[in-house]
Amino acid sequence: MPVPSTLSLYDTATRSVREFTPITPGQVGIYLCGATVQAPPHVGHIRSGVAFDVLLRWLTGQGMDVTFIRNVTDIDDKIIHNAGHEDVPYWVVAMRNERAFNRAYDALGCLPPTYEPRATGHIPEMIAMMQQLIASGFGYAVAGDVYFDVRAFDGYGKLSGQRIDDMLASPDSQAQIKRDARDFAMWKSAKPGEPHWHTPWGPGRPGWHIECSAMAEKYLGPQFDIHGGGLDLIFPHHENEIAQSKAAGNPFANYWVHNAWVTTAGEKMSKSLGNSLLVDEVIKRVRPIELRYYLVGAHYRSMLEYSDESVNEAGQGFRRIEGFLQRGHEFLGTDPQLLTPNPSSRPEAFDAAMNDDLAVPQAFAVLHETVRGGNAALTAKDTGLVTEALSATVAMLDILGLNPWSKSWAQVGRADTDSVIDALVQVALEQRQEARARKDFAASDAIRDGLDAIGIRIEDTPEGARWTLEQ
């Protein structure tokens, strides 16, 4: 079997693995459907961000100049509903959850996108596209809504492999006011008390699909390389994006790449599972880098069954890699923070696996084989082989976003260290307070002096003792 020398990706539109050829040599445009910020993210939400972060890192590692767009849908029915329950403006809910998503992306080592546009910041672009679609006969306005006429667009249903007559009615509005029950809303007229923007058709707010068509065109142009998202977005969201954009005269995306779900008990992970699988909660139980290792380890198109036990099991594998890195640096007497990943040190088999539709499980096999070889070299005290294995391991981990010595993980490590220091100091302060309560001032002073000796300054205030770390 020939070893792939260039990247190939599974294209949902053609249902085949295709060699990836960028429109402009050396440049890649990617649009990823990002968060709909109705609630904080659970592990299932974040898999897409991690999967496409690996693609971003691999393309960048190949010398590509990548423009990576990850949008934020900050207005929709559920956001409005949740805001109503809290009796706050919609943007309070949207911003709070957008920040939660960004915390999750950062915690799992995802590189920031080139641009992260919000839907509500692009109403003029949506209006312009809808006006164009109405003028060309693909859209129509009725009762303040604007709909896309699916029967007017030849090829509607091609991405998802469906015939129009076999489709269910679009659930985003009342069927009786549409030409066809399957027509979908590009713009929704405002209901009393709802947030709205003014348009030629009256006050209202955007439908989900027009947002991405408009933002993709603004930031990547009428044609770009890769459009990505989860499998659940193929229909109706991505199908409808294609219809809008191509009807507007845009060639749109050349490749459609979709990641599979994270499941629990065989079902797609959902908000109904409660808070235990929120990323903010999970990373209190497992190390963020080990959660990323778990999410990255399965092929992005494979379903991934989640449990804390499976993450911990994966974490054991990652800790073996970390153990080799630590022992290797100690053996060589080098500072890991000063080690710059060298792409030329990656094994050819690793690169071949990554080029084969991002076959990370096969890439992991190469990684672990390299670590085993490095451990054998440590046993043999072979400086040359240890150096080679160490360099190769770090280079592979860097592509996967798992290099524990990188700046992003070092920052997470510092945050973890700060929380540990705080917990330890609080224990000492509680012991000091107990000593003072029983009038054992010698013990109280000894605790304070001991902390002072290591640079921790104690200040007694009416609200209790406070501590600072002397720089």
C-alpha cells in the first residue's frame, strides 16, 4: 500500500477520501461552525474544537498559511428562552456562555481562531445576501419572515443524500405561510418582547443558516477550502448553507469535513445529562491535557463513548509519555522549556498517518513505539538514541497539541500550582488560627515565621488572614 505523501481528507459531499488541494497554493481557508452559546459546553461540544485544532496544527506544520474562522451563534430561540427565564437580556446569557466555551477551548489547548465572528455583528451582510436571494427568485418574504425556496435550488439535499419529497417539514416556522413546508427561515419576524433588528421586511432576527453563509463569505470570500462541524450539522444546517451560498452565486466550500459525536451509554451527549459532563467540571476530576489526549486519540470520524474511567485509562498512556520526557531530559541534563520542536525529527510513519485523513490512532501507535525505543535507549544509556527519541516525541506531541512543555500547557500548569499553593497555605492558616484560639501564641508565631521564610507574607485583617507571595 503506498504511503500518502500529501494530505487526504474524507469529504462528506463526495462520500470519499480526497487528496487535499488548496485553492491558493500555500494558503488554506477553514470555516468551522462554532458554539451556539445557549449553555456552558459539555465534553461533546468541545470535541469539534479539538478535532479541528489538530487539522489546523497539521496544516500549519506543513507550512500552510491558515485562516481559521470559528463563529459564535449568539442569538437563537433557546438563548432567548433561557434569558427570559433569568429575566436578563439575551446577550447576558450569550456572553456568559461564550466565555465558558473559550475557557474550555483554552483549557484543552486549542489554538485561537484567526477570527471569531458573532452572528449579531453581521446583520448587514445577512440582509444583503437575503436581498440578493429574493431578487434572483430563491427567497421570498411573507408576514415579516424571509424564507428560502428549496425547490428553486437544484441539488438541495445532495450533501445529506436526501430527496426533497422525503424530507420532513422545516420546524423553524408555521408551514401554512410557506410555499413548501420544507422551506426554511432565513429571517424571523420579531415576537413581542424579543430582541430584533430592523430590515426591509420589518423588525426581526436571523435564522441560523443565513448567519454562517454571510460570515463565511465575509471572512473567507465566495469560495474557500474547508467547511467543518459535527455530524449533526450536515442536515439541515450545512445543507441549507450550501443552498443559500450557491444560490447567491458563491462556489462556497471545496471540502466538507465532519467529526463524529461523543456518546454516553450509546446516546449522543446532550444538556439533559446535567452538569457532571460540563468541561468546567470534568477538568476538576481529570487533567485537561489527559482529556485532550483522550479526545484526540480516537479518529475524528469515529464515535467516542465517554466515561471518567476511559479518560483515566487514556491518561495512564499519556503519563507514560510524560515519564519518558522527564527521564530523558534528566538523563541529558537539558531544560525542556528550551527545547524547540524540530519537524524534521518526526518519523515518516507518523506523517503518513496524519496525511491519511488525520489517522491519529495510527499516529499514536508511532508515538508510543518511539517512546518505547527511547526508554530502551535510557536503559542502555545511549545518549544519541535518547536524543533522537526525545526530539521525535516532542515534535509529534506538538502537532497533536499535547506537548506538555508548550506555553499553553505551562500556563495551565501554573494555574494548577497556584491552586495547590493556596490550598496548602489555607491549611497552615487554619492551624495558626486554631493555635491562637487556644492562646498558643508560640505555635501561631512559628507557623507565621515558617511561611515568611519561604516568601509567603501573612496580613491579619478584620475579615481574616490574607496571604501574598513575595516576588
